[in-house]
Amino acid sequence: MIEGHPLEDTQPAPAQRAPLYVETQPTSVRRPRRCSCGCCAVVLTFGVMLGLIVMASFFFPSRTNILVLGIDRTPPGTAIGRSDAMILVTVQPLKPYVGMLSIPRDLWVFVPGVGENRINTAHFFAESEHLGMGAAAAVETVQTNFGVDVHYFLRIQFDGLQALVDALDGIPIELEGPTAVLSAGRHLMDGKTALAFIRDRRGSDDFFRMERGQLFIKAMLNRIQDPRVWPRLPVALATLTAAMDTNIPPWKWPSLGLALLRVGPGGIDVRIIGREMVRGFTTQQGAQVLAPDWSAINPVLVEMFDQ
């Protein structure tokens, strides 16, 4: 039976000529509307293109630069704080290559919208003015001064690292020399000790602090690769997710993670903007800061980010 046209209404009566036109009464059944503008084709095309882009990004991923920000203690429920840890990470999945460049928090640079100031203040000023804008301001400041395209950010509050270390049942670390927190040798740091190890500057300076931060990251990556702690990873991942925020899209994580696994903690190109790349001076307000020597910094940027 054809919808809206009963069969008996469209057949000729016995021994009679079929009429050329048959009037039918409208029914309550509505015929499905066809898309005259081709919207279905557009949706299908968009879906196919999106799928191809995701597949291409996974199988043929491009270089990805990420600014990792460690935020000091902030008012509850906010991220208003200085970015006392700043690490510019670059990942080339096809090579594979993973590089980490630590930036001194007292580096004296141009902060867009603020003027000359410490690089770690970019996050604080922007976040204080508009909640949620601190990370973008830090990214803009790094791009402006370093000339490196920063595609994403990953922001972690320091206090969240303490819970992450405890979720992993501690982080083993081996030190060649003593620090203000730990003696030389092998240690299993709990969350409180790890946080003190990263943040403490007693008897040292920010350059040692950056080196300790990189040691911690490599030690944590080694810990995650230990099969004995794999049952703890779901809780650790939930803890990390609660302590961080990022604009890295979900479809980027597989290629980034695979590159990190292929390189391994020992294969990461770890560098800092060291003492030989800066000049200490005192501002008119009496602040002790570091002026960048771009003639020494730029070759490192070319080696790490222009391969």
C-alpha cells in the first residue's frame, strides 16, 4: 500500500476505464520532509573531514609546543598566583623528540598589557583581572619574547602535586648531591617531601630549583612506567585531572603519550635558561631580576624548536 494513497482508490473499477485523475482525501500521516538544501550531505562531509583530520593528527602528527605552568599557592577556588615554574615543552612524535626548556621565574621581559616585568607575573596580573585568562597571558608573553609558537598550555597547582605523589605511593629519586630537603643518595619522596623538594630555594637559587623540578618530572615518569604502580594509575590520573587544567584537545593525547613512551624519561632533551644566558640587575624599585641575553638564548631555541 502506498502511503497516503490506498490501493483501492487508485485502481479502476471492474469493467470501467481507469480515470485520469483520482481525488484522495488528506490523511493524518505526514510524509518525511526531504532536505532540499543538502544539509545531510554537509553533515556527512563534515564528519568525514573531521575523522580524516583526527586520523592524520594521530598517524602523521606535527610538532606540538606546550607551556607547562606550575602555580604557587592561590586563594581557594581560584588560580590567582604567579607561575613560579615555567617549562616550554616541545614534542615531535614522528622523530620522536621531546624537549623541555625551563624558564627562570625572575626573567625580566615585556609582558603584553603590563610592560617590563618578571615573566612569572603575566599569569598573576591576567588572572587577577579576569579569572581564567592567566594561562593565555603567560602563553602570549612567552610567544612575544621567545618567538616560539605555543600551541597549548598545561597548568598545575603545586598543592595538587602533593596528592598526586601520594596517589602513586611516593616517587623514588636518586640525588648525586645534598639539597636543603634531602641528602645525597636514594629516597622515596612522599607528597609533602616532593613539594618541598620542588619549591625550596634555601641555600640555592632559582637555577637549582629549575633543575630539581626537571629531576622530579623524570622521576615521576619513571615511576609511572613501573608495573607495580599501574593499579594505582586510575586514582593518580583522577588526582592529576583535579589538580590541572589544559586546552590540549583529547585527540592530541595519544600521539603525545606515544612519543613520550618512545623517547623514555632518559631520552628527554632537558635544558634550562642558565646563568650564562642572563645578567642579574636591580630595578629602580629595588627588585633583583634577570635580564635575558638573547644572543645566548636564541641558539638553544633554534636547536630545540626549529628542528
